[in-house]
Amino acid sequence: MAFPRLEPMKFTDPSRPVWAKLASALLGVLALAPLMADLPGLRLSPQNKMNMNGWKLYTPLPDPVGFGGMFAGVLDGRLVTGGGAQWDKPIWRQGQKHFNDRVFTLSAPLAGWVVSSTPLPVKSGYFASASAPDAIYLAGGIDAAGCVSTAYELKANGGGLVYRRLPDLPHPLGYGVAAIAGGRLWVMGGAREPASTAASSEVWSLGLSAPSGPEGWRREEDIPGPGVIVAAAASDGNEVYLIGGMAFDPAGKFEPSKRAYSLNVMDRKWRRLPDLPEPRVGAASPCPVLAGNRIFVVSGYSEVFPGAPRDHPGFNRQTLYFDIGRQTWERGPVLPAAPVPDRDAAGDPGPAPMIGAPCVVWQGCVVVVSGEVRAAVRSPAVVAWPALNLDSFPAPAVAPRTVHGTP
């Protein structure tokens, strides 16, 4: 594109007031806006124009579609995320699901993502995953053949990454969740087959100081209520928490759960917590426990959408936090939601409320990476909330509100 030559602006006319000169300069800049919009890297987007409600946008994943069922953690100061699955086309256009083995790292919020030279051992996603300060743990998951029982520890190794194989789970498990407390990795819920309508209530734990010792995985007390898939987990170091998820009735009908539980790692007993204001399925996990002992629950959905997948309205914008001390559920910040640009695309640039996304605290912010934003549609968007800003939302308990989703 050729631009007309612009002469330098001169404020030499003493007869014009300063405000008029500044206004003329501003009009000149605005006149260039249509031209600037055509420049690479300066294209105006819905994200530039929308209200982010206090959320930040980080560099999106270097994939135009994005992934559901990724893991995430922080290693050597870098945000690390990988795995997951995406559709090449939406299911109503006869699309196929493809699993991912790429691992991405980010050194700063607006830096460029780097594809690690060390991919996952197998293309897979939907792990039970949790992170420690120096390691990310993956247990189970799903690949193209079904649920798997493998478990790995991922650590930084110089500028790269290294995997260590851990003892396999006692059986294959997908759609489970995990948390770390008391020096152990706790794996909860899930299913043995991707399409199963029998969610597990089993809980297993693995000592992280000597995971390959004779004990291996230890069976813990079952979840007190019905088994769940795609729940959310959290840990404050002394207790692990299980929040929401999808249960099934005896006939295999979906039953979104609003139950919440905690397990003390000393007595290894579960106790029921106050129910969520409404069910939450597929919220970003693990949920961070922030200052003031509040568990931050981002997105999810409350009901299975009964309509055509193409018409899916998206997921829950309202976040929640659970005050552990007061045992109350309260409102958190509202997620941004950009207009849908193309309902027949497999990817949506977002940002939009998500399910099946990993959540991690990095550089003082709660960061949620990618995820599913409508039925079979992913987004590469990465959103962040300044963790201390939760103090701005001391609102009363949330009134129930129906938000549709997919299982």
C-alpha cells in the first residue's frame, strides 16, 4: 500500500488557538485510521474494541484454533502448556478431532510463544494435571485410542524440558482432575472410557518424594457423592477440594453437579462443603487458592445445551470464589466475551468464556489458557486476571443463573 507524503505539522499560525491546532492534528491521525487498519499487526479486532472487564489478554497460542484439555504450569519462570485436542472442522461439518503433542512456553505475557523441542510422549489431552513450583504432573488422559493410565512428571532442564515416567494409574482414566497436597498427587473422578456414562468416584494418591517406591498409587476414600467427570480441583496445601463436574443418573442421563467437597490430607476424610450457587461443569482447573484463602472458579457451565451444536450460546461469564474461612460462595469478575466472528469455524479468536482449560498463577495473575468456547469450537486466547484484584469483588452470594453447555 502506498501512502501520501505527509508534511511535518507546524504550529506557526499565531491566529489559531492551541486547542484548534491540537484538534486538527487529532483529525489528521483519525483520517489515517482506515489505512492503519490494513497494516500487518495493526488490524483492528473485536478484542481491541470490547470491554475486557479488567481482564488482560496475553499473547494467544501459536495455533489458529486452540485446544481443549491442555495442561499448564510454571517451570523456570516460564508459562508452560501443552497437549489437548481440537477439531479440524466443527462436528456439524463432519469434522474430525485431532490430539496434540506440542508443548508451548512463554517467557513474558506479551512475548512470543516458543514450541518446545520436547513434545509430549504421545498426542493426548484431558489429563488429571497439577503443578508444583518445580514440576508439572500428568496422570491418565485421552489419546486417539481412548483413555490411558500413564503418568509423567515434567521439569525444566536448562532451556528445555524433561519427562520422568511415573507409575501407571491402576486403570485408564480420562476427564479426571488432580491437586497436590501433603507431598502427594491426588487424582479424583474421571471415567475409564471417553464416552462412558459411568463417572468414577475413586480417589488415588501418589507420594511425590518416592513415587516409584513399593507403595505406588494408594487408594483413598471415595468421593462421598456420585462420581464426576470434568470437575475442578484445588489445594491449599493441607486440603484438596473437588468442585462441580458432570455426574450421571442410573439411566446415563447428564446431571451437572453443584456439589463441593474437601479432603483433609491428615485424616484422609472427605467432608461436604456448601453447594455452589449453581452447577459448574468443566471450570478451569486446577483452581487457584488466592490471598484470603479464596478458591477462584473460572467459567464452566450449568446445563447441557438442548439445541443444535452450531447454535451453542457459549459458557458462563460469571466467575465465583469460595471463601474457605467463611464457607461462602461469592461473585468474582465477569469474563470478557467477544462477538462470534464465524459460527462455522473450528477456532474462535476470543476471548470468550471457556471450559476444559488449564489455570495457573503466573507473575501475579491467574492465567487461563485456550479451551473450548462453544460446542467443538476452541480458542487460542490466553486471558489473565490480576490475582489481588479479587479484593474488588466482596459481593454477596450469587443468585443461580442458567447457562447452557456441552458435556
